[in-house]
Amino acid sequence: MALSKDEVLTGLAEIVNEETDIDVAEVTLEKSFTDDLDIDSLSMMTIVTLAEEKFDVRIPDEKVKDLVTVGDAVDYIASA
Amino acid sequence: MNVVVTGLGTTSPLGGDVASTWEAALAGRSGVRTLENDWAEQYGVPVTFAGQLAVRPDEVLSRPETKRMDPSAQMAIVAAREAWADAGTPDVDSERLGSVVSSGIGGVWTLLTAWDTVKERGASRVLPLTVPMLMPNSPTAYVSLEFKARAGAHAPVSACASGAEAIGMGFEMIQSGRADVVICGGTEAAIHPLPISAFASMQALSKRNDDPAGASRPYDVSRDGFVLGEGAGVVVLESEEHAKARGARIYASVLGLGMTADAHHIAAPEPNGAGQTRAMELALERAGLTTADVAHVNAHATSTPVGDMIEARGIRSLLGSHADQVLLSATKSMTGHLLGGAGALESVFTIKALETRTAPPTINVTEPDPELEVDLVRDTPRALPEGQIAAINNSFGFGGHNVALVFGA
């Protein structure tokens, strides 16, 4: 069951909001997780783990470093 | 180097802060209630009540804070924030500020929930913050992080004496010159089916499922075990010099600390209480006091058939006939037993007793143990004398750990 990018973005923003209190409206495609959203590596790993479960996808550990922006993560999850 | 108390904080079964907790204690209210869960039906957990927090941490913390911290650390942070604000947010060099916040058991909810995750959903679903949440030094580490305490962050573990030992360690950090201010105390969040089952299995818990509020009854002839409680107590300790230089309000002084070990049995106290009595003796000696200076004792008294009287006989043997003038309070009758948080919450009670000259009551004592030869404060608070007085707070832990703290004001 493929999800649209909009659906993934909405779901991902909810996870980011739950973990960090960052407003869902702030979680936009061009934002960098570390530089713009100030998410540290452990929080990033938490978000990845929760996203894997929510979207029923597998995000390999070695792939996580390539997910620099929210858009990178949305693209990866939507095409997985 | 004199060490003083300048801030107090708690979240307990009686209230979400010191004011509400103290008010409830003076009113003789019980914080023990029937648990709203199905652990008895689902798992056969034999005890269906506990002293749960009056105010859940998620009512006062942000959502990310509750997700990143085990409940034990959440409670410690709630109490530490109150204590720090109560101390007037001291201006102190970060390298002269310490943190000593203990837990007896550690992040038991995190550990066991993560194991459920492994079994039910697989190892890949275990969250990356699991280790920093379950480690027993997590509460002190979060306190250190929040207040930038860089003189050292410690978490001495000694079961139900942990919170008192933490305050003792904070006292020694200041006395030895390692710190000017130390945030110290204890926390516990162990109301989970596994610890309840395990304590019940060793016959340590009261089984009064039909009378939760009456179950914790230290020194009563029908006491049948302790009642599990949860929560945290935190005190801000400070060198007297530092406190006076900033014009801080001083509640009391920490005058003495006595720590001994029974080396007798892994769980049972030494039957003659020699180790416990020696801890009290050492604490008074270090304080430079005599037994005549003691006006109040907040007992460890957990409401177990054996433990309560070992301690009471020790107090009597130490104080002799002066015990007739010492007001003895067993506040676990109202809060239940906070394990690693107990010694810290009871230090808060002891300090409040000195400040307000009021010894809190012991509830549920309908028929005192005939062997009790200390003046027990029952049902309603009683006045402590004016002038300089001292009070002892006892805490003992499985493993034979004995800690006595002496406060004065």
C-alpha cells in the first residue's frame, strides 16, 4: 500500500511533534533535521524507529545518514 | 564546613509539591489507594493498592520530557525544579554545583516495557533512548543536565536507603570542598506488576486489599507489611557561607551523617539492630550532639512485623529515658514506602518538622505494639520545642544498609 508524499509528510510531522514538541507546520520538506529542527542523533534514531513502525517500512541504519532533510525522509519512505 | 538546607521539593502520593504534601501529612491523610488496572485479573498480582502520585508528571512536564525520561527521572525533575526554585535559583559556578539523586531500582518501567517490545514486536522496534532511560543514574544525570551541575553527578544505590545516602553524599561533597551547592535526593517509580509481585513473593507487602488507606500501619499490632509508594524528594544543600553570602532562606542545618552495614543477611535486618543503632550513634557523634539534643525522629518504620520494632528498640536503647521526650513519626503510614525516594521525602518531612516545630502524625495505629517505648505521634500533629533542636531521619535498605541523617534548627 503506497502512501502519497503528503500522507508521509503529515505522519512524519506528527512523529516529530510527539518527540520534540516542534509544531507540525514547522516540519516542511526543505528543513534539515539537525540544522533547522535541532534534532540530535538519538532523537533522529527514535524518529526513524517510530517511522518504520508507522509506515511499515525498513530504513537501514546506513541509510539514515542520507536523510538530511524532511524531504529526503519523505521521498525514501514514500518510495520504499 | 557547615552545610545548610535552602530548598525543598517533592512529588508524592500526598501532593504534587511540598506545600500540598506537608498539608496532607499534617491532616493525617493517606495517599494509598486501590490501583486502577487489571493486574490482579490479568497476572494474578496479589496486592491491588499502592501509594500512587497525587499529580502525574505528565500533568506538569512537556510531552517530549515524558517520552525521554523514565517515570523515575520525571519525578526527580519535578521535585528538583521545585527545590531549585524554592532555594531562589542560586547563582553558583557550574563547576561548584553537584547533583546526587538516587533511585533504589532504576528505570524499571522502561526496562520491562522495552522487553515487552522485543517479545511482541521484535528487536528493531526498541527505541534508541532505552538505555539512557533505564540506567539508575538517569535521574541524577537529567538533574545535572538541567541545572548544569558539573561538580559531579552521583547516584549511590542502597535499596530503600538510597535517597538518604544521596543526601549524605551531597553533605559530604560540600564538607570535603568539592561543591558549594548540591541538589540531592531520591526517586522511585516502581508501581509495576513485576516489583509488586516480587515484593509480595518475599512476604514484604501488606495484603489489606480491602482497606488500602489503613494498610500502612507502622507500630500497630496488626501491621502486616509495607505499602509500595512512588515519588521523589529533593533538597538543595549549600555551604552555610555560600547561602549566607547570597542571603538565602535557611531551613535547617545538616549536622550529622551515620552510615553502617549489617553484613548479616541480604534482606533481613540484624535482629538486635546493632548496625542501625550504630548509624544513629555515629550521626550524633559527627554532629557533636548528645542524645539529649534530639527532639524528633522520623523513623524508617515501614509497617513490617519485624523491622519496625528492631528500629524502635534501637532508638530506645540509644536515647534511654530521653526517648520519652522524643516525638517519633512514621510518615510511611500516609505515603507508603517510596523505596529509593523514601529517605529523601522523609528528610523533607524532618526539615519541615524543624521549620514549623510540628511533628507529623502516624496514622492507622489503633493499638500500638506493647513493646514500643518511644513517644509516638499518633493521628494528629504535635508541637516540637522551641530553641535549637535536632532531629534524626533513619533509612534502612535491603542489603543491610543503614543511614541516619541528623538535621538541626
